[in-house]
Amino acid sequence: MKRSVFALIVSGLGLAGPAQAASPCPPGFAVLQASDTCVRVSGTVRADSLVTSSRMRAADNFSTHAGGRVQLDVRKQTEYGPLRAVIAVGNLRR
């Protein structure tokens, strides 16, 4: 039974650490154990806060906003050439 790359990552995340020099992985990627699949998890977090003040303390205002993005990049060399899958989830809008 074939399992998707995403299911392999979620179920085990058995990473062998940073890719070795003999590995086909680009810099910044890790090798999944017992395979030649390379994976990189990256992301961004952004947080903003705004404080406005007036002469009347009752009119002071404080607001916050937070956003983030997570990206999963999976690469594998196949007999037809390189295969790359990217999943990005998040929102950094203001």
C-alpha cells in the first residue's frame, strides 16, 4: 500500500538530521530516514501592536494583530526527473 509523502511526514517525521554531503538534498533540507526524500519545514510569524493615546484616558486605544505562515517543501528524485511538492498555509495580511 502506497502512502503519501505528507502522511509519512505527519506519522513519523523521522528526520535523519541535516543532509549529509553525499545526500541529494539541497542545503537547508533534511533526509527522511530510510529514503531519499528531502524535506524542509519553514515559516514566518508576524505580530503587531498599536497604542493610541489622547488627552482623555477613556479614549485610549490598544489593538493587536498576529499572523503566520508555515511551509512544507518535499523533494524527491524520480526516474522522470525531480518531484517537488510545496504546501503553504497561513495568513500574514494586516
